Amino acid sequence: MSENGDDGTELATNDGQRFDRLPATEDDREVSGRASRGEVIDWWEDRFGISPETFEGATFWEKGKGKIWILDGDLESPVHIEALGMTFLRTRQRHWKPTTNAAQRFGRRATKNVIELDGEQARRFARGEDQEIEWEGDWGYLIAAHEIAGEIEPLGVGLFLHGELQSLVPGGRQRDL
């Protein structure tokens, strides 16, 4: 899909019916507002301390406005299919938001902005409940985690604001543990 700019040149736009590979860098961007691969990887490193090497071999795709998917591998772009890889990140909003899938898949590699919950806090989080909690780290999106069998396991994404951790576990994935 495309539209014409003020000078009559054709501009690329998002098409909600297909996946387009993210450009490697901002300079390669053809769709206004589309994140680049470099920006996505930098964001994960800056926000959660996840090493860029974690995403070697992965490609990133946008379908619609700001719905980023990750694929371990590569395909020709664009791709006209219903789903591709795993939902990963939402970028067309004021603050980028990781998906629950991404937090659970890559959260073990996070070295910052991970809030460790005790048993009762983890149960409340898994049920989708918001809770007042003490946290000395950054505000915003966090990876909520809990120790299971001696390992810290990511539960999902939480939003920490004004002393409250909001559980962002999707309704269909909430559990009473």
C-alpha cells in the first residue's frame, strides 16, 4: 500500500494485512514512524539489559501500526500471512510495551527492570490483580518474575506507577495459582 507525498512521490505506508520487515536502521526507513531493527534491539538493551547478541539471527516484522513480531530466521518481505513468529513489542504509543510472550521468552536474560515477586505477590500478579508494592527501580514497564525451583522465572509484563504494580497479564492467560 502506498500514498503520494506533497511532491507527488510515492510514500510507503503500513498495511494491516501483511508483514513488512523492519528496516535495519533509521536511515533505511521508508514508512514514517516505523521502528528500525536497531532501535528495537537498543530498546531491549536499554530497558532490560538484554544483550543485542540475544537477537542475532532474528528478524523483526511490523503488521499494522506498531505491532512488532520476531522471527528466528528470515523471509522475503512483504509477507501476506496471518501470523509470523511471536508477538514481541508495541511501538506506536508514547512508551514502547513488550508483550507477555516476549517477557516470558527473553526475560531470563534481563539484568535490569525485573521485579522479583514473593509467592503471594506472584499469585496476585498471575490472577491479573494490581497491587501496591515497594520498588526502588524505574517506573514504567517491568518484567515481573518469581523464583521457581531455584531459578528466577519471568511471569509477564507489569506497569509500575506511583507505588502500584499493574498486572498486564492478558485475561485469557490469567491463572489462579
